Amino acid sequence: MTGHEQFPASVLTFVSAFDVDTTLAKLKTALTTAGAVVFADVDQRAAAAQVGLQLRRTRLVLFGNPKAGTPVMAANPHAALELPLRLVVWEDDARRTHVDYYDVARPLSGLYGIPTGLVAPLLHVPTLLQEALQ
């Protein structure tokens, strides 16, 4: 990290005990075991290299559970902008692996007026991610 990073309170950041590849594998296993679908794994470093730019190892993972997300989008179609869920796995200058998760629970309730009961399944995601990183 360069020391200039700033992020909103809705972004939770964790340090992984593992390298990027192992972290990704553990997260994907934890997500699919919990019933989520990994929709995409975007290698943002590779995309940067294609246009001649350099970027630290950075992978964006889009995931979700249609059983949880569909009722949210049915309640408010605009909430689909927050779904699927996403996380970023990245490596800092000291080669430590970080996982940033955009926690949509608050925005869905506050900004989109999604009832608490529909947001409840999403409240468990941060714990699931933390457990996968140990």
C-alpha cells in the first residue's frame, strides 16, 4: 500500500495469511460451499498489462446467491446496481494479500429501502470471508 488509500465505511478489508492464489482458492471454496455462485473472476492486472500499464496483483470476484439476491431485486429493481456481491483480492508492496469486500447490507437497507429480512442473509458474508482467510 502506498499510504494514500482511502475507502468508504461500506468496504471491509482483511489481511489474508495466504498468497493471492491460495486466498482466491480458499474464498471460492468457502463461497460455493455456502451456496453462492462465483459469476466472474477478473484479473485486473492482466487487463492493465494488455494496454501497457502495470498494476499490483488484483483480482475482482463477482459472486452471489440468486436465492438471496433475487428477492432484493424484486423489492427494488434499482438495487440490482449493488448485486452481484463483489470482493477484490490484491497484493501490497510487501507481498501481503488483502481482501476488500463491499458490504452492501447498509446501502441496500438505507439507500434502497430493502426490508431488513431480505438483507439478513447478506450479513453473514463478512464472517464467511474472514473464516476462509484463517
